[in-house]
Amino acid sequence: MITVSLKKLSLKPGDRILDIGCGAGRHVCACTRKKDVLVWGVDRCKSDLLKARENLNFEKSYGVSHGIWKLLSGDINHLPFPDDFFDVVICSEVLEHIHDDKIAMKEIIRVLKNNKHLVVSVPAYFPERICWALSKEYCNTPGGHIRIYRQNQIIKRLESFGVKKWDTHHAHALHSFYWWLKCLVGPDKDDNLWVRYYHTFLVWDMVHKSRWVRLIEILLNPIVGKSLVMYFKKTDQG
């Protein structure tokens, strides 16, 4: 499930890309399908990094991975890279977990080159607010979401550290319904019949990429898209 539109970034051979909070490597995998890019995936969770390595090796074995990648255990507040190092920084579904998000924002912008691109995604305000209203457990789960961002709020906060927003969109509307259902029956009730049915549908859709389902989601994304995706360029003052 890819949240970021890589087409908007026009990746070129030799580009250095950082995916911070890479998880199981969904965006690292997507980036390495571009020829001769260099991609770093960083995450605090070692089990996620092991899964990312497995996924990347799987793609390489099928000849769909053409870039160079490296996975590191690291903290978003203390990235092990010099200033102005990356051409693209991706931070997808991470900042809502971070207690001091301002330090994290400064750090991901620090390692980005001037006039290059930062992509940040967070849960969109409306779908996330419904999740919090439906379930106290959803927002109290250890390691879970600790804040809900309004769009103007997070854009203004990021821009205060030297980037300028140039595009936004919403994604994954169909996943909003899944999370509302989970919150309604209990976030840990994965064995619930309706939750299992809906999850099976989402997996089927990711595999088969139905045009009709895609069209429905495109129409729903501006209203109930689960993720708000924002694209920024670092200014000379960043």
C-alpha cells in the first residue's frame, strides 16, 4: 500500500532518498524500483526492519528492484546523517506517534538538501477524529497515535522550519471504513467476522487493483481519505 505519489517526485538515477519510519519497507521497495537510486530505510523497530529486508530481497529475486538500499535502526530525533544529504525525505505516518514533533520536523528537514523534496503523511483530521470518538483504546494503545493534526496546523509547523508546501492530497479512503469498524468492535478484535471480511477485501484489492474500486476510492479520498499527504520543497533558508 503506497501512500506517497512517487510520480510527483520525478526520481532520477543517483538520487538519495530517506524513508524515515520505514516499517516493513513499502516505500523503500517502491523507490528501489527506480533505476540507480540510493534508498535508506530507518526505523526503531528491529522486527519491522527484518520484514523490510525480507520484502526487499523478495523484490530483488524477481528482478523488480533496480536501486541500492540500506536499512538502519535509528531515531527520527537523532538521524545519523550529515546536513543537506538527501534529495528526497519521506516521513509517512510517523509524526503522529512522536512526543516532540518539532524536534523530529527540524531533524528531517536538516538532512534534506536545499530545493529538494520532503513528503509527509499523517492521519487526516476527520477520519482520525471519528476513530478517537469510537474507541478510547485506539488512542491509548502504547506506541499509538498521540495527536490529531489539522491540515493547516501541520503545514504551518513544518513551514516554520524552512520548507514550502507545493501540493497535498488524501489517500486510502477505503481504509478509513476498516479502522472505523475496528474501533467500533475494539481495536484488538482482529478475529471479528466483519473485520476479517473487510480486511480480506482490502488485501484482494491491493492484489487485483480493480479499476472500479480505484475509481470509488478516488472519489472518496477528498472526503474520507485516511491519510493526508503533503509535499514540500526546502528553501535556501531551511
